[in-house]
Amino acid sequence: MYQTDVLDWDETDAAEGALPPAQMVINIVSNDVLQLTVSKTALDVFKNLSQVGRSAALKTLLSS
């Protein structure tokens, strides 16, 4: 599996096994240094969400 650019994804990519573009993206940008603390629990939640999302995307691709 590989991820394609949002603007370039089409049905040909789906046939080749590419995952569709993400529906939501978290993008953090700052001109200053950010001190960001992420707990292990938050990382686990992000990991679980990504696994569920990947599984759903694969089911969608395989069912079409």
C-alpha cells in the first residue's frame, strides 16, 4: 500500500491498491518554538485511530 497526493488520487490509484487521501489532517504551524507535550496515552489513541482508519479504508477498497 502507498499513499498518493490528494490532488492526484483517482479510481486508477484505487485499482493499484493506493489508499484514498485523508479526510482530516492535523497540521500545526508556528513561527515560534512550540513546547508540545504528548502523553503516551495520546500516542496510543492516535495509533489506534490510524489502525481503525486504515482497516476501514482497506475494506472500502476491497468491497468496490
